[in-house]
Amino acid sequence: MSKQWIRVILAASKLGFTNLVMDEDWDRVKKLDQYVQTGDGNPGQHLNPED
């Protein structure tokens, strides 16, 4: 996960947000959801903007 995403998530959580909305490809979203739900996988590979 990039440092920029970590900063966004930390800032949002400090402000009390519990949801994060992303405009992203469905396959990537499913893999990110799997990571959030189970902790399995590498979220950084799905958040890479160069892909």
C-alpha cells in the first residue's frame, strides 16, 4: 500500500469516517475486499496506479 493511501486512510479514520469510496475496477475491488475481510493477500498490488 502506498504511503499516500496510508495517509488518506489514517486521516479519514481520525475524522471518524468508517467507509472509503474508490472509483476502481471491479476485479481490484473484490481483491481489496477479500484483504479487508480476511487479511489474506497484498493490498498494495491492487492499489498501484501504474497498472
